[in-house]
Amino acid sequence: MTQKKQNGNIVAIIMMIALFGMIGFVTNLAAPAGTIWKNQYEGSNFLGMLGNLMNFAAYLVMGIPAGKLLTRIGYKKTALFAIVTGLAGIGIQLCSGIATGNLGFAVYLLGAFIAGICVCMLNTVVNPMLNEIGGGGKKGGALLQMGGACNSLLGTLAPILVGALIGEITKNTAFSNVNPVLFIAMCIFAVVGMVLYLVNIPEPAIDKTTVDKSSKYSAWSFRHFVLGAIGIFIYVGVEVGIPGTMKFFLEATDFSFLTEKISPAAAGTVAGTYWFLMLVGRLAGAGIASKVSSKVLLTFTSCVAMVLILTAIILPTSIPVSMPVFTGDAFAWQQVPINALLIVLVGLCTSVMWGGIFNLAVEGLGKYVTTASGIFMMMVVGGGILPLLQNGIVDITGNNYMISYLLPFAGLAYLLFYALAGSKNVNKDIPVS
């Protein structure tokens, strides 16, 4: 390999890892930013989660088209197109801070949807491209782990930064308060886009093999895949709904052991801790997954997560524990209800679930795996729908946040069922070669 190609690859690796991080950052902006809109609409948790819904709805619309676009124009051009789309989406959200009332909210939702399209396209690009640049094998896997770590790290920072910038929340708090975060995101996108445009990077081989359309079978013919697709829908909804609702809960509730409400910065840090624990879980899970089957791993993590959430629901919110948080000026210990700590710990469990569900669902699919992967990308829309339903429950029950966690609990119960029984391939008679 020439020195020039080596240098190009190093730059490309940095760019792909940066894009990995931006996926986590942009995705995790919607829920905490929704706090502003929530308070402008009489404290409606449901409306506060609409931006998150629009962000994830893009997966349903763009999941399969993104794969087709990649096949048509290649990885680099798809990545550049995604970056331009991301700049447009974030730019539109900036404009929502200028508009007022319902118009501003509508502009924000449009921007969140377009930013979601960007993230969906990036998801189809960065994994195979980073693996290809690394040469596959262990080195490619190591680069993917680095990318995943950057994703979790920036995902952790997003709610903390948004909370710190919002400050005290009132009905008059403007969305323009979070403009600095949006400017940072736009600058990173712009720099990565320009460098990516100028650098020559290897294009991973694109599998253009198509499944015979005359066949009476498809990925949907496999029961364990169908149940697995439902599992992905539920998993992403659980993963996103847990910290998003937690932030709303901490900001809106008066706790008997505190003299004043928990600040948005502190609440954002607690929510961010969930994503940080997902980072820890992913790093630990990389070694565990090579020694434990996906079925066992998904069974164990689902059980532990269910115990944590059920305990959080049962315990009163008057029991305090201390957690390190960012107060807006510095890091300090903050008293929070023990329920928050228990729910945040679920991040250690959800961190390894995606891989387990995916592996179980595509086992034995053969030539249908490519189609199955596209369907999985569409099922990520669960990250918008289930958190919206969870916060609808909060509104209906008179801001009973803990009761709303029965929805993620039910979702985890389904994942346990899938691990124990639903993942069994009962369609081995279908030809897959």
C-alpha cells in the first residue's frame, strides 16, 4: 500500500468514525429538544415526543430507498448526499427558532424528519464502509467498535448539551436556545463532507444479487424473521423511550427530598448516563458475544432489564440516591429518585440487544438476508412510535411517569419470548440457496 493511499485511508477512517458519532448525536437531539415544545403546549408529553417520532419515521420512508440509492450511486456519493440532507434538516430546525407558535413547531417537525432521512442513509453507509477500509476481519471489527463507541459518546453528550443550554424551562423558553448545538452539528457535517469529497476512499463491493421475484417465498415467509422484525421495532422503541421519558419525568416532578426541581442540565445528564452505560455495555458485550450465544445473551439481558424496570415502577419516588450530573456550570452530585437510577441501568442491558435480535432473526435466511436487512432498517421506526405512545400514557394518567414504563416492560417481555421461543426457525423446508 502506497503512503498516499495509507494517508487517505486514515483520513477516511476519521471521517467515518465522525459520521458514526453524528448518527448518535442527531438522533438524540430530538427527545431532549422536545422539552421546549412540550412546555409551549401546556406540558403535553405526547407533543414533546413528536419531533422524535418524525426523526424515526424517516426510517420507514427511507429504509429501503436508501439501500437502492447506495446500489445505484455507491457509498461515497450516498454519504455525501446524506450529509447535504443532514445540513438541510438541521438548518430547517434552526429556522423553527425564528418562527413562532404552530408554524415554528411545524417547521421543527419538518427539520426533524429530514434530519432523520440523513441518519437513515448514513446508517446504510458507515458500517460496511468502515469495515472495508479496515480490510475486514478483526481490524475491520475493531474500527466498527471505535465507531460504535463514538456513536454512544456523542449520543451521551446530546441531552447534556441541550439541557445545559435550555436552562430554566418556562412556557416562553424558545427553541433558539439550543441553536449553538445545531450550529456545532452543522459545522461538523460541513467539515466531514468537504474532506470526504476530497479524499479517495475504497468503495465496498455492492451485492446486486436480487431474489427471484417469481418465487413464492420471501423473508416474510420465515416465522422467526417476522417475529424478529417485530422485535427490532419494539427494541428500538424501548431503547429510545426509556431515557427520553426519564428526562421529562425528572424535569416535571417535584420531589419531596429536594427544595427545587431538578434542572434541565441535570436531567439531561441522567438521561445521558443511560447512553453512556450503553457504551460501556457495547464494549463489554463485544467480548461476551464471542463466548455466549445470542439466545442466551438476549434472554439474560431481557430478564435483568425487566427486573430493573418493574422495581422502579413499584418503588416510591421519594427514595433518593446520588448521581454525578452536570449542573450547567460544573459536575456535582445530585439527588435523584432511586427509580431514575434503576431505569438508567437498563442501558447496560439494551446495549447488546440489537445484535442478538438480528443474529437470531436472519439465521437460516440465506439469499433473503439482504432483503431482511432492509426491512430491519424500516422497523427502526419503532424508536418514534413507542416513545410517543409511552408519553401519551403519561398524559392520560395525569403525569404518572412510572406507570408509563409498563410499556417498555411489556416490550422487554416480548423480547424474552422471542429469545426463548419465537426465534426458532420452523421454516427449514424453504429453499434459501
